[in-house]
Amino acid sequence: MKRIKIITLLLVMICAVGVKAQSDAEIGHVIGQNLDYNVISTAVPFMSIAPDARSSAMGDIGVSTSPDVYSMHWNPAKYAFIEEDFSVGLAYSPWLRSLVNDMNIAYLAASKRVSPKATVAATLRYFSLGDINYRGANNEDEGTYSPNEWAIDVAYSRKLGKYISGSVAGRFIYSDITQGVGDYNKAAISVAADVAVYYTRDVYWFNSVDANFSWGAAITNIGSKMNYNKASLEKDFIPTNLRFGPTLKIDVDDFNSFAFSVDFNKLLVPTPPIYQTDSVGNPIVGADGNYLIASGKDNEVGLVQGMIQSFYDAPGGFGEELKEFTLGLGAEYWYNETFTVRAGFFHEAQMKGNRRYVTLGAGLKYNVFALDVSYLVPVNNTAVSGQNPLENTLRFSLTFNLDKWGDNTKLEKVN
């Protein structure tokens, strides 16, 4: 049964890269890429969605911000410096509500300090695509299903010195967007790992105020490709990702502080090449049975080669490689470590998805619990619908610091 168009639509909606009419001829898996719009697509794009309200309120950044229980998605090495001995967090977001009313993502996280220098953490991410009616090759009704995807993570983070920490994390990913409908479709699975580093220390750059400088870097989702079809050997990359950037926190006085962060982000996934075409626009098949490449490199490669190749394989050369980096800018203000407001901006090049939006948020922390909320404001619309799929995106996070519950005593902080 052919459901390529349905699955493609789901993936585009999840990534929220907008809607674009395509007039190029389609043969097999070739989609007629061009240098005006050459998006890198992956399996399980839900793994790239910011899960928590704090970071999403700051322009989808978090690789070097102060540690919290949601650090797994951004940089698990931050857990080594987390202040709380034991934290649990739950985040929830209705997703793409401007398009559908039953899609959502939930995120459960927990972290526990096991020694003065080491912390372990675990998270569960669940993505529901709502109810979808599946249609056959002849548009026959094949029933309504509720496709879903989820991932379980575990991480170990340890201080490697007075100011630096490192982490490794493991991940199991399960994606059931086909619901087994059809003779050959199946759920897809992948096993992946993260490696990360985090550095933080007080600095004396200003005469009258205290400050702290941090930076972080993480490579996440280093894992096996995924396959949804029993009859095909073709597999899709998962969103292996490089993220790095700095944060500067300034304590104005005993009650007021500001933090400013920058995140640079790049998918370590091969860029689709531009194929040679004949006079009517159809890709040309070579003697080996593969499509001939006019510009770029073959993206049907292995994991390690794909990660390395992703830095130099763009058909548009170095200029296109630079456009594959996204930029996130974020700011956070705290009053008395109790109330916070946040703002940020996220930018992606037009040819790589054209996601651009301003983010806003606020939070309240009181003893045992903290509540955060964020809101997304797109600054560009799609050419087809006149609106952005990310409009009205809200995220909510509730965090419990259980070491402050009852008479539990926090472990002594080690410098």
C-alpha cells in the first residue's frame, strides 16, 4: 500500500518547516531538490523538538544555560553541576494547534546525584500524532489509527575538574507512524548515544557586579538508521546533531540577575544532492542503476561517513553549509531566584526550512516546585496557507525538587 504522501506530510508537520508546493518531477525517492529549497530530512524529527518551557522560551537554546532536570535534551553534561540532589520534571506541549487539535508531546525527566561529583538522569519523551485516517492506493478507507513515537534516555554525568564536566548518554527510540497497516510496514527502532561537555566558572570581568561564564558542546543522537518497510533495505538517518554555545550570567545585586545565551546548531546528516535530469526534468540513471549526481555527494552512506560528510557535501558549496547552522538567542531575568521572565529568537535559513520565531516565557519557583510556561510567535508565514504551523505553540513545565521535601539534606556542593 502506498502511503508515502501521508508519512511525508506527517514528517513535515512535525518539523514545522512550512508548506511548499513542488512542481519538480518525482521518481522513486527522488524529490527534485534544488538550490532554492534543499531541506535535510530525517526519521523521528520529534527528537529535535524542544521539550521544556524554559529553554523553548529562550529561543530553543540550552547547551550552556544553568543546569536543570531537562538538561538531557540540550547537554547532559550539565547534570554534574545541578544544584538539586533529586529533581523530577514533567513538560507538556500541544503541538501544531494551528493545523490539528490532537497532536501533543510529553516529557518526563528525573535526575539524582549519586556522589558529590556524579549525577545520573533518565527521561521519557512521548509524541502522539493524534488520530489519522489511513487511505489505500485506491483511496479506500483502511481505518483510523493513533500513531505515536517515544524515546527513553539514561545519562551519567561527572565532574572532570573544578570547572568542567563530561557526560555520556544512551537512548532507545521507537517510532510507530505506520501502525503496521499494509503487508510490509512496521514500527522502526534505533539505539543512539550522546557525548557532551560543559564548563562553568565565576569570572571577574566587571568591576561592580559578579558574573559567571559557561559554555557547552554536545553531539546527540549518534545512532543507527531507521527502516519502516520490511521489503526495503533503504534506511533513514535519525537527527544526529551538533550543538554548542556560551552563556554569560550577571548578578546585578542580591535580588536581580540576567543571563544571555547563544546556541549554534547543525544536523550531522548528509545533505541531499542535486541530480542530473533529462530534457523533461526526470533524473538520469547511470550504468550502476543509481541516479547521476550533478552537484553535491551521495547521501546514501553510513553513520560515521554521514556525520563527517555533512560538513562539506552541500550542493551549493560553503555558502550552503553555513546555512545549515541554526541560531538561537536567549535571555533570562530572575528576581530573588523566585520569579523569572524569558525571551529569545530562533533563526533558520530559508532554504533549510525557514523557521524563524520569537519566544517568550515566564516562571515561578517556590521551595519544592517550579512552574514555567513559554509561547512562540512566528515572524514568517508560509506562502500557501498565509500562516505559520508553529502559531500558538505553548509549552508547560512543572518541576519538583524533592531534596527540599521534608528533612532531606542536600549533599555538600563540591567546587
